[in-house]
Amino acid sequence: MPASAPGVFTTAILLFIAAWNEFLFARTFISDQALYTAPVAVAQFEGAHIAAARPWGQISAAAVATTMPLVLLVLIFQRRIIPGLTSDAIKG
């Protein structure tokens, strides 16, 4: 069990990132706007449907704000992610 901990931890982090960035299922199956994932909420940003009046500054700020938790998560757990990805790659 201790030998599998880095791999399990890395898988958990990568699955969290995949769930955080989910767009297709969240947009298709969720009808309540309060339950949208972050990428869907950014895509549904007020004024984003009007081509001439897209608020690019606000959309960019929202995209950065939704990406920062993932970046911080990877930076914090970097010491566990890298051994989990490379644990069986090198014998020795």
C-alpha cells in the first residue's frame, strides 16, 4: 500500500483537474445555472453571446481566476505528483 500512494495521489489530482475542467457534460445535463462548472460559467458570461460586445477583459479575468486554484494545487502537491508519474519508469 505505501508503494502505491504516489500513484493513487497523482490519479486523484488528475481526476480532480478533469472534473474541474468538465465542459460538455456540465453544459448538456445541468440546467440550473448555480450548478455550472467554472468553464461553463465563463462561457455563459453576461454579454458573451453578443459578438460585437464581448467583454474580453472580464472573460479573461474569469478564466485566470478559475485556473489559479488548479495551478496552486499542482504547485503545492508537486512533490507527490512527479513521483507518482515516474515511479515505475526507472528501475533501480
